[in-house]
Amino acid sequence: MQQKDALEIQKLVREGKQISKVMEEDYPEYEYWEIYMAAYDGGERSALGVKRMITTRLNKMVESTKSSERKEIQEELDELVWHLYESLKDSQKKLEKIRAVINK
């Protein structure tokens, strides 16, 4: 995969586009896992992916009886929630800039 494509994939995922949609609409020449790896190598996570990770961790926490395991899951959940929060703030800033340009 070309570096230019990887950067564009990271941008699309950061903006909230699902990996399957990136593959179907933007980069059909790549396999799903190639796009997945390009997105996550850049540290990007889709909102849907993070939501699924949170759901999985919550279900695991309910089943867990070990306090050390529950503490580890709690820390992972905290990190995931902060990721969503920071992504939302970035999206809001971008939206404000777009509105400013449109409303001129």
C-alpha cells in the first residue's frame, strides 16, 4: 500500500467513516485487513470500532470475578471513552470551521 493511500485511509477513519465503507467506496483494490491495518497503524480507531470494544469490555467486566482483571478492564474503558471524547472535540472544531466558511 502506498503511503499516500494509508494517510487518506487514516483521515477517512478519523472522520468517522467505517472501514468497510472505505473499502467499498474509496479503495476497492485493497483487502479489508489492509485498510484496517493502515487505519490502526496511524493510531486511528473508528467510532463504531471503539463502541464495539467498549461493549466487549463491559460484558467481560460483568463476567469477571478477579478484582485485578476488573481494574485492568476499567482502565481500558477509560482510555476508550477519552478517545471518543477527543475525537468528538476534533470533529466539532472542524464543523465550526466549515460553518464559518459557509456562512461568510
